[in-house]
Amino acid sequence: YRFQGILDVEALKKAFQFVITKHPIFSVVVVVKEGQPLATHIHLELPWIFRKINTDEELQVAVVHNNLATFNVTEGPLFRIELLQKASEEYYLLVNFHHLIFDGWSEKVFFDDLQYSYNFYEKGQEAKQVSLEWHPKDFSHWIHKKRATEEYKKQLIFWKEELANHSSNTSFPPFPNSEVSASNEGTSKSFKIDDKRILEKLTIISKELGVTPFSMWLRLFKVLLYKYTGEQKWIVGIPFANRAIHELRDQIGCYLNMLPVPSLIQENNSWKEQIEEEHQNLKKVIANIDCSYHDILDIYSTLQPNGKPLYDVMLTWLEDEIESNTLNGLEVKKLNNEKIQSKLGLVMSVRKKKQEIIVEYDFKNDLFTENFISEFHQNLIQTLANCLENINHDISTLQFVTEENAKRKEDSEIIKNTFVKEWAKSVSQYSNQLCVIDNQKYTYKEIDVLSNQYANTISKAPAVKENSIVAVEGFFGGNLIAAILGILKAGMIYLPIDVSWPLDRKRYVLEQSECSYLITNKVWEFPKQVSRIDESDVISAEK
């Protein structure tokens, strides 16, 4: 936050002490007892830092340092406060809360309490503490009782049925760097929509259809994902404030519930049908909102035991967010904070303001580039315009192919074909020269002929699909080189299996990689989804 005006620093410090004393969540830490995490409270000293700076560069360094610094959840505190003075009437307040103790709803409660107490302390008076009706442990007890009810059990059944036919998409086939990301390094990029005609049409159509604006944005997002990837089934995560209980509305804490919204995108359905279907999806999810994210995740892991997360894309909707306020005469403005971490692959946040909509994308740097996100947003606007133009159009009329899309497809084909093409050049140039020496000698031509036998055998395997994973076990020398080449020629992905591994290790690798075929001369009980290709069948195949 930026404070402009005459600030009483000592009064602000006392106001922070007031807030953390009022809300016991600030003294929470997590310890491990008998192998289980347990929340407990500590004696808390206010982590207050006040210092002066001279330049914007110093401010930026402080912001980055504040963002990157980690929390020790076992020792606490799980928040940081730093006040920077840049000029006589210009201050910057950096506050950072661990997600265990703070959610979006908490921000307004926090600022209201800060404003109330500062007004007293700035006048030299004491602010009166008001006891909260609930403490964090009360919510835990309530959740525990709720989970024992028949209604909760019915909701668990709903989620099991709802997720049974859906698998999460954690990679984005035509997107750049489509492997599942292991890094959380991320970036934020924001765009403004201030066209009055678009804003008015969005309001009119949502009222005509009797749906929420969020329903429209959620389906727009999913249609865009479908158009980019060709995947019809999408699970998009959405956050719910979970503050229906009256006692929680004046609480600081993290009571957020993250819920998955599965959908099946039908190409020939009109925009009207698409949006109405999404609205019904949301109504079903909200009717079963009491189920905790962890219980839903447990259900999903039994249905899809492949280690994939429940979802890797999220949509958030924010309305009337705090942007500016006053603190006893001080002008207080919330500043944009450039994110440097992203837990999910792609998060689209839609913030509705009085005369504009801000669309912000948080994305992982090793999955997406800023140029791609700009292109993605341009196509979002095009998708929105297509929808608003005529809600009776079906989404098959929506087309967008950009130069960058075409370039990525071309690059993908080059990478895919380069190795096999280079091998063909080598065979042509060194046909009768030695290529591999192990127990016997192989020329380039002999390796090429043998690799063709592997490729033909794999291509004729039952239910074969391009880009399937083919594992190889127990091969050495010429046969191994030929097998790898044959797998690549057949358009498949090679996976090595070490013959010396224990059987459990082999099964684990095959299952987690979702391997389809195993070329081997060994006999053992491998996973059901794996089809066995015997080495002897390949060697004896017709040339």
C-alpha cells in the first residue's frame, strides 16, 4: 500500500498490534506431533520493521525481498510487516501473509480493523478490543461435526460421481513447453477491458439468461482452453470464500474452499447452451460446497491414480476489490504487486470494477511466455466478441490462428522429425560402414533394417496411438540402438527400463509414466495397461 500524507508511525504500529491481538490466527504455527501436523499458538511479538529509503530502486528491491523471503511454519510468525518512508509524506507498507492464515476475504477485515484502531491511537486514545465470537479451533470443531453428518456423506458421493469421468489436463499440447512444470517461478500480466459496449452487453446477456457473470467468464475460459488444445474435458479450479457462517464474516483467517468445476465442451452447442450448462454446473458444485478440498482430492486420487493434480488451471472472480481508502486523512492506495511465483500452470483472475474489467494472468515461466499470454488474451477478447455478437452461434464458428501458433506448430514438427531425418542421412552416407560393435558387428544399414522391424511391429500393435510411451527392457548394443530408432520412427516416445531394477520399481515407473507398451525378452507380471511386445517377435519379423 502507498500512504500519502502525514503518518503517525507509532500509532500505525500500535494499530497493527491491536489487529494481531484481536485475531488469534496470527499466533498460529504448525508443529508435528506423532507424525501428524498440529496447529498450535505461540507467544507473538509484532514483526515490525520501519526504515527510510531514497529511490524507486530501493523500493523495488524491498518488494522483491519481501516476496521471496520464506516463512518458518513451525516457529512463526506467518506474516511480515515492513514500513518504508520515501519522503516526508510518502510511505509504502509491505504486508505479506502466509496462505494458512489469510485469504481474500480477510483483506477487508484487516483494513477495517487497522483503520478503526489507528483513528484512536493517532488521537492518543486507546482502541477498545471486541472479542470474536469464534476462534480458529471453533471452525475446526464445526468442520469435524459436519463431516460426520449424512448430508456430508451424500456430498462425497456426488463428488465421486462427478469426477469419475473426468481427468485433469495438466499439460497443454500446442502450448509452449507443454511438460508439467516442476518450478513455481511465475509472472503476472494484466489487461484492461474498458469498452462500454462490451461491459453493457455482458450485463444484459447475463440478466437475459438468468446466469451470473462468473458463469459466463468460466465458460469463456474453458472454450478458449478447448480451442487451443482440442481437449473437451476440463476441470477448472475456483475459490469460494466459505463465509456463509455469520461468525466467520469478521474473522481474519483462511477459510477458503477450492472446488473443481468439471465440464464437457461440445463443439456444436450454441453460446447460450454453453453458458446455461456452465451455470448448472456451478449450481451443482455450490450445492455440494461443504466438502473440503482435501476430501475431494482423496476421491480424485482413487479415481485417477496417476499422480496428476486435480487441476492446473484456475479462474477467480473479484468484485469491488479494495483499491484506495483513507486512514484518518491519509490517502491509502493498493499497488499492483508483480508476482514471482505461481503454484498452478495458469490462473486467470477477472476483477470487475465500476467502469472496467481487469483480466490478470498468473502463469509459470517454464510453461508460458509473456508473448503467448498476450496472444491468449487477444483470443479471449475475440472469443468474448463472438459470444456477445450472437449467443445463438455455436462455438464451431470461432476461429483463431495466429502467426505465433503456426510458428509453434512448425517448430514442433521440426523437433519431432529432425533425429529420424538425420539418421536417414547417415545411413545413406555410411551404409556399409560399422555403426555398433558389441557381441557382433552392425553396419548402419543393418541397424536401419532392424529399426524398421521394430517400427513395423510397434505400428501393428493393438490400439496403437501416436505419441504412446514404449518402454524397452534388457536390451544392449545394436538391439537397443535399433529399438530406440524404431520407437522414434513409429512416432512414439522411448522409456528405458533397467533390467536390474526390483519389480516394484519397474511397475511404479510404468504406471506413473502411463506407458502403453513394453519391449522385453523377460517374463514378469507388469501393469494391466501395458501391452507386451516380445523381442523374439521383432527379430523374426519380415523385413
